Amino acid sequence: MVFYSIHSFKLKSNPRDVKEQKNVLTVPLEDAVVDDLAWNHDGSMLAAVSKDKKIKLIDPRMEKIVSQTNCHEGSKPQKLTWLGNDHKIFTTGFSRRGERQFGFFDSRNLDQPYLI
């Protein structure tokens, strides 16, 4: 399976089954250029960080964004990963002044980060 982004009027990230030559699902990402994507441990959620400085949680079964919040405020690319079998997300990014930042979020309540 391959992830790619279509850059047009409405950006979409599409996991593609290269063997069958078809899209597995389509997730609109609201005119945001995606910096990083990560599946959780059981494949039930997809997390994305983008140039609009937000973390987005995507439910692949509903093919929509179920939650989003602001993340690191810097203009450099951000990265994220899920922490094991838990609901925790670890992010790296930069402040507005270019200082490196780390963040911990709970996917069940993105609005209350543990640390940034």
C-alpha cells in the first residue's frame, strides 16, 4: 500500500493498493499540506500533522476528520508517532522562534496536551 497526496483545489491523501491499482480510502485534508501521517497500533485511527500547524485524527472507516487541534507554531515540518498500544501521540516541531519542541497528546482529548 502506498500513500500519496493529490495537489489540486481540494487536497486528499489516499492510501493506494498498488497491486489492485485502486484507492483504498479517500480522506479530505482541507487544503493542508501534510508533513507526516501515522496509523495507530490496530489501524483504527490515522493521525496527521500538516503545514496549517494542526494535528488531525482521521477515522478511516468514516473517511473523515474526527478531531483536530493546534500543535507546534513554527513553520518547519512537524513529525508524529503513536506511542505503543496506548492512545498517546508524540510530536516534534518548532516554536515561532525556531526552538525545538516536543508534544504529548491523548487522542481521546486532543484539546488538552500533556506537554508542548
